Amino acid sequence: APEPATLVIFGVTGDLSRRKLLPAIFGLWQDGLLGSAFNIVGVGRQEMTDEEFKDYAVKALQESKETDTIQPGSLEKFRELLFYEFGEFGEDEVYDLVGKELDRAEEAHGGRKNALFYLSTPPSLFEPISNGLGRLGLADQSEGWRRLVIEKPFGRDLDSARRLNAAIHDTWDESQVYRIDHYLGKETVQNLMAIRFGNAIFEPLWNRGYVDHVQITAAEDLGLEGRAGYYEEAGIVRDMLQNHLMQLFALTAMEAPAAFDADAIRDEKTKVLRAVKPIPAGRVGEVAVRGQYGPGSMDGQKVPGYREEPGVDDGSRTSTYVAVKLEIDNWRWQGVPFFLRTGKRLPKKVTEIAVVFKRAPLGIFPGGLERNVLAFRIQPDEGVSLKFSSKSPGQEMVLREVVMDFRYDAFGAQLESPYSRLLLDALIGDATLFPREDEVDHAWQIVSGILEAWDVRPGKGQTPDFPNYAAGTWGPEDAEKLIGPDRRWRRL
Ligand code: BG6
């Protein structure tokens, strides 16, 4: 269990906190993983008493689909851990009140004044809050450890990410900073490392000698979900590609770390991100395809196009789909393309990493040769499968593709939410699953040219021919050309 600590959540009345954070914390606490000396201080701009906040949190837990089964009496006890402070994030007063909460926690359960500050606010507030905590000495670790958790998006481009990093480092040492990418908290994403580096049979094949190409897909059936304000500004490249897909890519392509520790792993991820062949704006047309969904149907129901979503401009140039080909300039991967695709309003929710192997060198059986595929299903139906050809029963030598399948549910355990895992890691002080400053920087560098070429401001960049895929289909046709002609996207 972590040491006694106070978790301070800025922006506690926001969507993320209500839907994911509070349920994750509650789950950890109910399972006894947080110890007894634990407090939660919610901070917001909204005026509320402690009692009102407790009611708010309990209601959030009762309403969230992510909340574990609530044990009798649990909510009443959990309420006692909750406190609330409010104020303007640009002024000192609110940080002073937070400081007093830490004093009170120390008096209540002794020990040191350890604190985890979680910024679950709009990004424009990251810097003011980090500065405010700094001004009042709350980042100082002489009376207990102090850590800062920052939600995405971490910057909106390379420059702003660098400025944000610099601003945060005015107050915090990099070792105190935990940047969240919830994909790293997924069991199956961690399993990628377990399979690669915990077995001897895969790694010898994991290179240009045997791998033809790699496909990474994060498809979502959902559309905007009422997030037009954010999404119109962000688009798919900032929302998914720069962070979640780059992380999946780095874990798939990196070298074996010397140890399973935060810096060894992050060093290797950074190295491979750095080796990605740059994509200047002028080359974007060759290696990337963008899309925006139009009206279509999902599960037999008609759904509106992106431009018809509430809050979206009817001439919006925001992309809701991206496919990109990454090439890596290192010895292991020379000549092996990595194809990444992600989009909203695709036929279904599925995240998968597929390592597609080269064909056998000589076909001695009738019919063509297929490529073997090792696929990591991140979600849903979590598991790992290997596709290969086998003789199908009968007189003739006819080969058919078959699948060897490991399903995660074979463990019989429920997969914990990524937020529980990451929160607990941050409380314990394990930064392995949090992207480091240089990783984030390189991930931005990779997508910089794409953002530049696809600038959403009218009159900037090339004008897209949007909408170019119907909701409920697998994205624009050009994506097939990007991967083809001898390869094709997996039908998932
Ligand atoms: C978030 C994005 O980071 O990830 C969302 O902002 C997206 O747009 C979500 O829907 C996908 O996460 P998951 O865990 O549901 O695959």
C-alpha cells in the first residue's frame, strides 16, 4: 500500500473525474489498496461545502458504469475521506486552503504530508495551477513527497508542449511529474511487454528479417459524445495519434530494455520514437490520409455526420480519422512500415496491434501463401492470437488459415480500470507507465508536419474533401491505397 497521503484533484467536478477518477479511487480504497490514512481533497471553481461535495461524489459513484460493486456501508465510510475547497486558480487563496488541508491530514493520521496533485482540468489551467502550487511552496518535498499528475492533452503542438514542460519545470523536478496516457494503464498494453520480453520465441522474429509490416488500429464506434468544443480544436491527430497510438507504436517497436524500470523503458521508447523518419509537411500526402465522417448508419440506426453534430461548424475541417505510415530508421526495422489508423464512427470499437510476418520463401502447395499474423487484441475480447496455415482435412493438400487463440478471460480475473492502475502507481511513485518529457516531445515531432499540413483554420493548409467516409464504415478509400496494393488493412 502507498504511504499515507492526500490526493488533491483539481477540476473534480469535471467529466473525467466524475466518470473515471472517483470510481477508480473508490475501487482502490474499497479493495484496501490505499491504506486507512488517505484523504481526497476536491478542488474546483464552483462554490460547494464539504457536505455538498460528499453528496456529489457519492452520486457520481452510484451513476458511473465504472464503479465496482459497492459493499454495504462502504459509501458512508468513503464519504469521510472527502473534503472540498474552491477558489480562482490564478490566485493564492485556494492553494493556501489546499496547504491547510495537508496540515489537517497530517494531524488526523500522522505521518508526513505526502500529496498527489491531480490536474483534471482544461489544459489552459495546467500552468496556472502548477505555478500556484509552486508559489505557496506545495511542490517542496521537505515535509513529504509531492507529485503532479497531468491529464492529456499535453500541449496542442510541439511548441506549446515545450512551453508547458518548461513552465512545469519551473516548479517541479521531472521525477515529480506524472503525465497520464491511460492506454499505458491497460493490462493488455502492458502484456505487450510481457509477451515480447518474457518469452524467447518472439523476439528473434521481431525484426526486418521476418516482419513484413505492422498494423496498429484503434477504431471507435462512438462519435463526438457532446465534446464538440474540445474536439473541434483537437481533432484525431491530437486526440489519439500523438498520444495513445504513439505509445502503442513505441512499445511494439522498441528494443528490449535492460531492466523493467521507469527509466530503462522510457529510454528505449524515446530511442525508437527518435528513429522515426521525419514527416515534413510536404511529405504528408505520401504517408498520411485524413478523414471526416459524414452521415451514415450504425447498427441499423441513422447517425448524423460530424458537421451535423451539435456545436460543430458546418464547414468544419477537423479530422475524425487518420491513417499514417511510419518508417523507422534503425537496423531492426529498416524497410518495415508501421501502419497506424484510428477513427471515430467506424463500425466497431476495437484496438489491436498486428505483427504481419513475411510469406514463406517458396510455395510448394497449391494455392497462394498467406502471411502469418500475431495479433494483440487490446480491447475488447482481450487476448493474443496467432494466425497460420494448416492442412485442412481430406485427400488433397489444401491449406487453410487457422488461429491459435489466447483469451485474457482465461485468467478468470476482471481487468482493472486503467485509471486505478495509474493512480496507484503514482501514489507509490512508480513512473514506468507515464510518458517522460522527451517521449512526449518526440511524439509531437512525429506529428508536427501532419498538423501543419492539415491546419484546420480556413485558408490554411490543403483544403480537405470532407466528409469522405460514411459513419459506420472503415474510413476513407485512400487509406486502402496507403497500405496497398500488396497489403491490406485487417478486417476486424
Ligand atoms: C481519449 C480520447 O483519450 O481516449 C477519446 O480523448 C477516446 O476521444 C478515448 O474516445 C478512447 O479510450 P478507450 O480507453 O475507450 O479506448
